[in-house]
Amino acid sequence: MIIDDNRPVMVTIRCITFNQAPYIRQCLDGFVMQKTNFRFEAIVHDDASTDGTADIVREYSEKYPDIIRPIIETENQFTIGGFQQINKMIYPLIRGKYLADCEGDDYWTDPLKLQKQVDYLESHPECTLTLSNGYGYIEKEKLTVLLNPIPIKESRVITMHEVLKEKNGLIPTASMLFRKEMVESEPDWCLRAPVGDRPLRMWCAINGTVYYDVTPMVTYRKGSIGSFTQRVTNIDYARSILDNMNVFFDAFDEYTKMEYHEDVQYMKDREEYLFYSRIGDLRSSYNCAFFKSYPHSKQLLIKLKSFLIQYPLLYILYKTLKKFKCRF
């Protein structure tokens, strides 16, 4: 650890946290364990937590003052103006050439994550964004699974089609490393979206190449306290996400002159399916175009899982059989 490092900052990590005391240490440990030949910093924004998260952030900033730069709010900024309001607090403090994102309940597992991604961006000026595979940790089931959002076997530049469809599920935000100018140039129709990561990925993709590393470098926590996956079970919140994401998709479609219209429709269909799944309206989710596009075998598996979840013992048996790949 270098104290009073006078080198320019190569990477700024943006970390937003609120009431994540059970998870924030693991997140911050992922930052301070990074092994690099350049200087990096982590701006950790605590949004007026009430559970001791801010105390942990202060503890790490005192122990690692060359890395952890805290912003401790006394009034919750998200309720004032959402993520745009929070970014107003963070952005003036950013010093890095590149930016990385990691929310307070997620964490990095590869100590060379930053080094590998920066090395690629430095040698490929046409690349605007680097991504990686990751793990998903399902809180309720205490289960770790490989996400594999882009189902490819070797690391490579991925196509616009692959960026947009994210065939096996959304790419973990914590894996992203991108050029600062991508944030500086984001248009209003991106900034008005209800989430920040996906619009940014799409903006990067239409302004350069996107490199995907198949190595799992991060863990995305599903169903943690206060997480997005927990909040979207509220029907009003879920509906606002659906409506505003559709507005964003339409704006993207217009900006790109409908060049990717088929993929945009795919994303809108998936968003509708996710809405009904999130609020537990399974009957409506099964009637969605996205669900009907699945092979019949996958439709049956989804319906079977949804049925078994209602019976914990049967669901545990199902998960055990699936884990050991038992066949009847």
C-alpha cells in the first residue's frame, strides 16, 4: 500500500451503498485486494445509512486512505433525485481515466480484475468498455451459480447483438470497466432511464467495441436486503421500471435509426416478462411473447420450478437433484 502516492489516478471505482452493513466489508475487501501497477481509488457513497454501514466505510477509509474516499450523507440523496442526484455528488470527485462500478452488496473475486481490464483498454483505444463473466450468489438459497451471461467459450470482442440481448441474463454491473468520456457524453435519454448500468453498456457499444472476458471476476448478490431484486417485487416500483425502460428502449431505437429494432423488441418483450415474474403474476408471465419464444422444454422447466417453490421440501429435493444432475 502506497501512502501519499503522487501518480495520476488511472481508475476510479464508483461504489454506492445504503444499509448494506452485512455485505459492505466484502465489497471493500475486493477493492483493497487489487494488485496493480497503477494508482486507483474508490469513491464510496453512503446514502445516509442507519445500520452501521457508514461506520464500516469510515473504518476502511482510515485504514486505506490512499484507496477509499468516502462520501457520508446525512440526508438520503436517492429520495431527492434518484441515481442522477447521487452521481452529482460523486462525479466532481472522479480523477480516473477509467471508471469501474460496484454496488455495496456485490464484490470482486479476482485480485487482478483492474489490471487485466486496464491492460486491454490501454492497448485497444477503439474499445470503450470491458466486461467479464461472474458468479451469482442467491441469498435465500445460499447458493453460488455461474452467471455466464454471454455464452461463449473464449474471451473476445462481442457484437452489438450480443451486448443488447445478453442471452443468458444481464451482465453483472460489477464487471464493468469503461472510459470516463463515455459517462461524460451520455445523452439525457440514457440518464433518464430507471437504471444506470444497462444504458451505459449500450451507449458504450454504439461508440466503440466491447470486450468480454469469460473469466469470472465478480459476484452479483441476488435478493440481498434493499437490493434491486428485492425492491422490484413491489408492484408500483416494478411497473415504473417497466414503463421507463420502454421509454429508454424507444429512445435508443430512434437514436440508432432502428438499426437494431429486432433486438430492441426482444429487450422490451423480456422486460414485460420480467415485470410479471417479479410481482408473482405467473399466469400473465406465461402469456408473454418472451416466454412463448422459449422451447417447450424450457417452458415446462420454468413452470415446474415455479410450482415447486410453493413447497419448500420438494423444491430442496429439486435443487439437489439438479445439482447432482440426476435423471429419472
